[in-house]
Amino acid sequence: MASYVEIKKGLGPDGRIAVVRFDRGDAINALNDDATRELTRAAESFDDDTKTSVVILAGGKSFSAGADLKGGGRRSPASTDVAALRRQFRIGPRLARAWYEMDQVTIAAIEGFCIGAGIALAVALDFRIIARDAHIRVPEVGLGINMSWQTIPRMLQLIGPARTKQAVILADQRISAAEAYEWRLVEQVTEPGGSFKAAMKLGEKVAAQPAIPVAMTKQTVNRLAGALDDLASHMDIDQLTLTCLTEDYREGVAAFREKRKPRFKGR
């Protein structure tokens, strides 16, 4: 199995910064099942790491185009049952949860584009830094499915109800770096190619602080801000399973693959 994830530790002040780079070697950097599992294991590998206090997550040419619809990123509902789909759809939420629950402060360095599952992962991190020529998009509704991975409550915390609805419902809308900053979906905009350098600079500031109260503060903020997230998202997997059994989902995926506008019928 090909490896898509590289981990470098011992960087920055006193070696307290680590970099996780997800790069499939193309301009798309889509999340197939293997890559999703590997990124989950990467996050979990820091569970007992007391030397690292900051983890930067970066992509290749782009952060990620989201789920790999062309290369096995999602099973066809026609060839599997509901129980199998529900098991399949747990893979993504596990990834987002693993990064959200890390003790270390996490920073996403976003270049190119950050789409669908890519932004679901990014909002599970503590900070997001984006290049000026990059953009964000949430295409799931345009494919006939719901946005899952506990993304909606996390986006709600960051940008509020109206912007969350705008980002998710208007699935074709590209959110520019400037708009993402204005909406408070990201914390900083850099020159093209500069997101990683800026992430390292922020990481150095965090790493210079005492690690124990930093980790405690992060956990406290996350628990308070996300106290109702599990309750709000407990139906995510079932909603995704249900929408994947609709005609609109089949039409949405077919239109994506055929590069045409979908014709939804509400069934």
C-alpha cells in the first residue's frame, strides 16, 4: 500500500513542532480510504508524545480536494447494504475526531484548494492559515448528500448560522481566501506558497509557551465550545447513508464525473 503521509518531528524551539504532510503526488490530493486511515493513524501517533506541543498539517500542491469519488473514496450504494455503508462512513468522522482531540495545538497550512472532506478536516484543527490564491468549497449538497464528519457544528462555532448555511447549501460557491478570513473561517491569509512558513511562525510562538497549560487551555475551550457537537451530529452517518441511497445522489455523482450540471428531482 502506498504511503501518502510523512511525519517530521523535532522541529522549531526545543524540537517541539512536528509537521504532518499529506501528499498523493498530484494536484488533487484527494482523500481515499487508505489516505484517510493513514492520516488518522498519524494523529493518533501523537497520543503519548510529550515532546511535541504543535502539529502542522500541510498538503502537497493543494491541501485536499476531499473524498476521492473517482478512485474508491466512497462505495456505490447499489452494490452494498445499509450496515456496510454505515461502517464505511465511520472512517471519515474518526479522522476528524482524531485530529480534533489531539493534545497538541494543530495548524492547517492551506494551499491550492480545500474542498469537502478537506475543509471537514481543516475545521477540526485549532488554526487555519490559507494562501491568498487558495479557495474553499463545500460541494456535498451539490452531490445530493449531507455534510457530515461533525463539520456543521464546528463551522457554526467559527462563522455563525447564516455563513454556515451559505457555505454548505450553496455548494457551487467558491469561498476565496479573503472571504474565508472575513467570515473567520481562517485566521490568516498569506502570499501564495507562504502558508506553511506562516504556520511554522505561529507554531514557534505556541511552542515557546509551557506545554501543559497550553494543552489544558485547548481542551477546556474545545469542551466548552463543542459541548453539544456529539448531540448535534449523532445522525451524521445515518443522514449520509440515507442521502447516498437517493436518486439525487446518483445523479450528483454522475454529473460530477461527466462534468455537467446535475438535474435533481428531490427523490
